[in-house]
Amino acid sequence: MKILTSVLLALVLSIAVAAQSQSSTSSQSGSQAGQGSQSQGSQNQSGQAQTSTSTNAHQNMSGTVSRNGKSFTNDKNNQEYRVDNPNALQGQEGQHVELLVQVDPDNNVIHVIQIEPQQ
């Protein structure tokens, strides 16, 4: 009787280990990149954290406001951004300005916080 109980216990444990292994393998193969989904997921999460950090942080930019005031071209990288609050740039159309902004790099959109005085 003790042998039968030991064999059944060993069988149950081996089935549990096999099921855990299969579950882990199927989630890894779902990534199609040859990497485990857990490591890929942590990379995505850290990338999202970096994006949200840069989105929430205020940045100084200098550049030129478009003639209609709805876009801004950054001097540093010649990147053009859409301004989500163009009223903040009223009176600055076509001029070179320094701005304090929040950047949404995914959509190339900036939100003007403050227009810095020219130096």
C-alpha cells in the first residue's frame, strides 16, 4: 500500500510539473521572437514607463512657431510638433521662441506650459 501511495504521489507531482512547464512554454512561444514573454513584457513595461516619464516631464525647447501658430519646429533636431494649445502661442506666429512644454513623443504633440523670455 505504501508503494502504491508513493507511485501515485510521484505521478501527481510529475503531471503538475509537466503542466507548469507546458504553460510556460506556450506563453513563450506566443511572443514569436525567440525570447520569453516575461522578458519581453518587462521590456515593454519599462518602455511605457519611460514614455510616460518623458510625456509628463517639462522640457525646454527653442524653435520657430509656424505662421498659423498650430505647429512648432524644434531647433535641436528640426522636429516639427503639433501644438495642442495654439492659443498659448498667440502673437508669436512666425517667430523664434523658447518654450517650456510637455511632449507627447508618440504623436509629435506638445503642450505649451510657458513662453520663456528671449535672451
